[in-house]
Amino acid sequence: MWRSDYHTIKMIAKITDSVTLVSLQDPTDEPFEGRYPVPEGVTYNVYIVKGAKTAVLDTMDAKVTEEWRKELTEALEGTVPDYLIVHHMEPDHASNILNFMEMYPKARIVTSAKALKMMEQFFNRDMSPCCDIVAEDSELDLGTRKLRFMEAPLVHWPEVIMSYDADEKLLFSADGFGRFGPYDPSFDWLSGARRYYFNIVGKFGSNVQKLLAKAKNLEISKICPLHGPVLDRDLEKYVGLYDTWSSYRPETDGVAVVYASFYGNTAKAAEYAAECLRSRGRPVKLVDLVHQDISYAVEAAYQYSGMIVAATTYEGGLNPVMEMFLREISAKKYQSRKVGVIENGSFGATAGKHMLALLGDMPVEVVGEKVTILSSMNDANKKQIEELCGLF
Ligand code: FEO
């Protein structure tokens, strides 16, 4: 049931007879986490699990407090919850914990020990009297059903837990399998999920691998994340993508061409490289760092098996946005890819040297000679770019 009678898009839906989803779309144009543009929006999800006792799973961002309060109250249909399960303390899910406790003062908060510590940091008060601490394999008995907890440290914060309902085979996966974009399940999941994964969780591949190893032992019918749609089909495909992404294997055999141009000459070189690659039948993704957010370049870098970076020289160094991009992927453990370099400089070209130094800190294979353009691409440069593209 979709309604848009508020400035937020909201939904209350039955996931099963006894599990209800409340989903609200962020009503603002602000970047997610203060960093990532979300032109297609992003949702915050909470779940209500009813047994003899009732648990509410997580809260929402402060930006939707009033809508959250209203929709949660409506979805509870007069039931007073016994528990608030806090899977993750990042404020997009945890901002309304104190409001929840004001609304339902007898409820117990069920969470991890690390989350309790963070709660006290965020709220500057002793939260221990109202918290029950759970760890790996702890269970919460709701009378007619139980939720079992799994620790999921650094997916993508250290305190994260997930929970599993064995009766209905539901995995409540916190940020895992979440995505940018609307709730609408018909919206292409991949387009929002890949950028979400690599920018937010990408650094923590080994932790995701540990989680997937645990999840293998569970029979799962639905994955219920805190952002985006509940996944209730093709679960093998989604888990397979998470396995590929978290093991740093490329999803697509092809080349990301990421460039940062001042006046368009470096852009022409990047476009020429893309053309050469396409003429060889190679899938290509061009990303313009000046006009597109870095998060799209991070996504492309990981998706493809190779990358060509092209950038201008700036003040004896490197175009700052390219520097920022390379530092970002280095911090996110970019690895196991082929990379080629194109530099441009009207005097004292240094961009290539700086790009190679930054790439030198990453476990990647730099292929070919760096191509040096002096102001604008000439015929010799075209030939060098063609040769470089032949290496991918
Ligand atoms: Fe959706 Fe890590 O918070």
C-alpha cells in the first residue's frame, strides 16, 4: 500500500501474517550519511514481529521522527511492544530510541554490549537499566516464536547484530542487503545496492564473508534489510552478488574509465579510451568526477575488472577530485584489478606520477606506460591510448 499524502513516501505492509514492515522515504535532498547523494531517495525500515509478545526492530532517522511515530503507532494497531531490538546504532536507525522508550516505557531494549556503549555515548545517560544484552546465538523468546541473534561486527559498524526468525525463515539483516532508492521492489535493486555496498560496506569484505559463511547454515525465505525492499525471491542471486563483492572479485569483465578534466581535453582522452575499448567489444563505464559524485566512481571501480584513470595536473600535483577518489578506494581496500593511467598537463605534468604513487599503495596491477598529454590529445597520444586499451 503506497501513499504520498505527506512529503514522505510511506508504507505499512505485511511481510507475513505476524511481521509488519513500516518504511518511510527520506523526505530531504540531503546526502545520505552527509556524504552520498541519493537522487532516487533512500528508505528507513522498521519491522514489527508479533508473537505472544511483540518486538519492534530498530527505529528511524531524526529526519522522519514525526512520521515514524505516527506510522509505527498505526502499524502496531494498539499493541504495546514488549521489546525494541537495536541491531545497529548508526543514527539513521537509532535516533528515535529515546522517543520509543518515552512512548513505551515498559519495553526492554535488546541489543549488543557494544551497542549499549554507543547508546550511552549518543544519549549521554546510563541506558543499562533498560537494556538486555545479547550475543551470538542468544535468543529472544516472544512466547510463540523466537528470534536468534547473530553478531555481524563491522558490517559495517562494530556493534551490529542481525536476527533470524526460524519459524518463518526471516533474516533481519540490518544494513546488509540494503540499498539506495525507493522501497518499490520494481525499482532495479542492483543500481542502488551496488553503490550502497561499495561505499558503505566495501572496506569490510572479510567481515561480510564471515557473515555469509554463517548465513549459509540458515534456511532463508526473506531478507529484511533496514533500507530498501524486503527480498523474497532470487535470494541466491543477491547472496551471490554479496559474495562476489565482498571477496573483491569483479562483477563485470570490462573497464571503468574515471576522469577528472578542467577544460575538456582530459575528458576527450577518456572518451577516446572508452571508444577504443568499446570498439574491442569491452564493456565500459565512463565516470566524470567533476560532474558525478565520487561514490559512482567507487562503484564502477569495483564493478569492473579494469580501470583507466585520466586526470589533469594541478599545482605540481594532481587534480584534487582524482586524488580524493584514489584515496577513497585505497581506504576501501580496492584490489585485484588492472589499472592504466593517463595524465595531462600544459606545463610540468605531474598528475601521472601522483596517481602512480597512490596506486602503488594498492594491490593492483598497473598496466602499460602512463600516457602523457600536453594540453590536448595528439595523434601520438591516440596511438598510446589505443595501445593501453589493448592491455585490458
Ligand atoms: Fe543504515 Fe549503517 O546505517
